[in-house]
Amino acid sequence: MLTNPKMPLDILQGEAEKTDGEEIQASIFAVAKEFSDFMASTLGPQSLHKLIVEQDRWAYIITSDGETILQRFDLMQFKAKHPVARLMVELSKTQDYDLGDGTTSTVVLAGNLLREAEKLISIGLHPNTVAAGYKFALKRALIHARELASPATSEDLFRVAMTALDTKYATVSKEPLSRMVVDAVMKVSDGGRTRADPKDIHVVKRKGTGVFNSTLFHGFIIEKSMLNESMPERMEAAKIAVIDLPLTVKRYAGIFGDNPLYEIEIKDIEGLKIHREEEKGILMRMFSKLKNVGADCVISRKLIDPRVGRWMADAGIIGVQGIPSRDDLKRLSRAVGANIISDLDTISSNDLGSANLVEVKKYPNKETLIFIENEAAGTVTILLRGGAHHVLSEVERAMKDAVHSTSSALNDGGILPAGGACEVYIAARLKKDALALGDKRQLAVEAFATALEGIPRTLVRNSGLDQIKLIMDLRREQNENGSNYGFDANSRQIRDMKEAGIIEPLSIKESIYKGAFETADILLRSESIITGMVFESRIESELKKKNGEK
């Protein structure tokens, strides 16, 4: 029950609990530290993997990718129930959605900020004072990051891709995979003349052979079989219709669509025959419209009736149904230069796209892929090959991170030395900035600097070395030889990160700092948690209001 006598009991329906004051602060800090420590071991090239096994013991995943790990809190039975844990999960999702990389660093930094804030609050600082100091420190940190940044060259893009791959996938295949990522990014950006959109780079994986047999394909690869086995398996100079409507007259179009076209009542056999003829006529008109505009290949996100499939096969037309998502359909339409058709009555030959080649390839495990090649396409596909499923999945995640990092470096044009060099550089300058403040915010700015140094500390700890000694050596090296010096986790030594080719995009660093600050700021300003139940009677009342009932 509510323990605060000042709160009116009638403002909350049913039983509720309220946690506030020191209790809520202790809860926030404890969960944040737990989450940060849980994710810290997955940071950097020497990171450890998490083996996550679902309840049935058959489904499992092995990964060091922060976003993938945190996604399991949504998809599996052990959902994160504490609001702070939920906020951390949402923070990682936002970082991944915006920039596609840096999720682990963001969560670790947010945990470090709250860890340092707890120390300040324990000696008497008000949470608002700490938040104000953190806000000042963030502004200065972003300025110092831009001071350290340098323009990205074409060779730097390759190094950015290598760095991103290195954090999750260490193998001799890194260099050809990195070249593949750069080629893909340059292709979709018209040689760097326009912004690169990672969504234009499709990644498909298939088991078999080794990762070194992965290829970059200029066009789109569909992970589907043809609608009818007698359809052509190879077609040159194809005209392609991309449609987003079911070619069917069934009441329900399954998971692919929701378009009930006709509904009639059949009373006898004669009525059934008439109905079947009417259905056939409707389907024939749909097929004729596609054929008359010159479509050689029809690709639909929704269901295609088997009868239409047979007619397509007889006419030498390739048909594919069930493209997984509308995003995939959009990528496909860009790859072939087609308009997505949602109404057959308005279709014209101008809506069709083109492809140099449409070819079906079957793999030893009976999986089929349809390759739609177009050299002029603004969309490319990376076909990953590999042995074990979990290895191939981890390579896929690493490649997606590399694609996003390389695109960010190209689009925003700034790169920073990695390996904790940026954090040590900014921390040293924040400590000097703190001296200019004449109030208690000075302590919060210094705490922000300490939290930043938690990133290189984690890299060193994951490498099994003495983090205190390495950080002291790193500070001295930067003072004597320049700000590009950081910790190379692979060689386990302090090096010039620019010369070693260990670099990362400025935009991702900025996003990490902003996301971690915003999370810490929200939690520092949270003074109570109220939990309760919603009664069934209230749910029924709300539903009646929605339906217009009294």
C-alpha cells in the first residue's frame, strides 16, 4: 500500500506501491551498474561472448553484439522488468536504429555516469547539481571531440570498416570483408557524391564453404523460391513488376495480405461451378494486366493464387510471392528502378523496372536464392557464406555494424582515433574545464571525465591487463607524443591509433555521449517509482467508451 500519508489515496485505483527518496536512488544505481557490468565484457576486440539459451534448450545464440544481447530481453522469457533496465534496453535500440553501432559503449558509459553520480550524491550533492554539471561536461566533450576529429579519406573508410569488424569478428577474412563493405558503401553513394544509406545494402547469409567465399552482388537477392517450378530459371533483360497487393480472390490472403475481394453464398453444385468460373475470370484479368504491360517477372509482397502462377509459367513469366517486409520491397524496387504497384487498374509499362539478369540458384542444402542483377542499381547485396550457423550470424552482425560505421564516416566526414584515445583526450580537457567553474558542478564535470575513462579501462580489463597502470601510461603517452595514442587490444599495447588504422566515426562517438548523458540525466531526476494494477472493470469501461456504449 502507499506509505506516504501526504498522497491522497483516491488518485490511484487499486493497490499500488511507491518507492522514493534514497530507496529509489539506490535501486536506480544498482540496476544501472548491474547492466553496465553485464555489457562491459562484450566491449572491444578482446570481448567475451554471451551464450544465451532459450527455455526449450534447443534455441541458442552466441554473440558479443550489444544490441543482439539486449534484444533477448524482449524476445525471451527473462524480460527486463525494472524500469531502469527497460530504459537501458530502449537506449540500445535507439542507438542501433539511429547509427547501427555503438550500443555497448552507450550502455557502459551510461552506467559509468550513474556510478560516478552515486558517489557525488553520497557526499551531499543534489541530483540536479550533478545533472547540470553533466550537461556542461557533455557540451564541452562534443567540442573537444570535434577538435580531435580529422576528415576521412578513402583509405580511412577501409580502416573504419576494419575497426568495426574487429570488435566482433577476428579472422584473416577481415580485410576482404572490409573492402567489400567499402565497395558497397561507395556504390550506393554514387562514388561518395551522395549520402550513403545503409538500407540500400542488403545482407544475405547462406551456410556452406568459408567466409572468404562471400561476394558483393550488384542488385538484389531474394531468399525465396519461384511460385512454380516450371518457370524459367534464367532470364536476361527482364522487365520486373514489383507489386504490393494479393493476386487472389480468396477471402483471406494468409499472412501476405488482408484483401477480401469477394464474398458470396453458394447453395448448390451449379452455383459452385459458376463461382469458379467467375474466380477464374477475375484472376485472368489480373494476369492479363501484368502480361499486357510487358512484365517478364512479377514479385509480390503478398499472396499469388496458384492458378495465376501456372499461367505465368506457361507464358514464361517468373513469379515470386511473400517478400518478407515492405522495407525489402522498397529496396528491391530501388534495385530495379520500379514503382511499387498497389493498384492493377492504373498499372503501365512505366511502372516496370529492369534487370540485366534474373537467375535462380539452388544450394546443396536445398535452399534457393533468386539473383536480380542490375549494374546500374543503387542497391547492392552482400552474400555471406560460412560454416556453422552461429558463426555466420555473428559475421552478419559484424558486417552490418561495419556498413553503418563506414556510411557514417562517409556521410559526416569526421573520424577519431579509437582504442580509448578519444576518451582519454577529452577527459584530460574536461578536468581543465572544471577548474573554470566556481561551484559544485566542478565535481560533476570531473566525474564525467572519470566516467569517460571507463571506456578504455574496460578495453584494458577485457584484455586481461592492469587497467590502472595502462591508463596512467596512456595519459603520459598522450602528453608526450600526441592525442592519437590509444590502447590496441589486439597487440595489447599503447600505439598511435591513426597509424595503426584503428579509427571510428565522429558521429557515432557524439551519439554515444549524447545517449549516455540523456539516460543518466533522466534517471538522476527521477524521484519516485509508482507501480500498480489496472482492474478488469476499468479495462471494460474504457472499451465501452471506445465503442460508444453506455
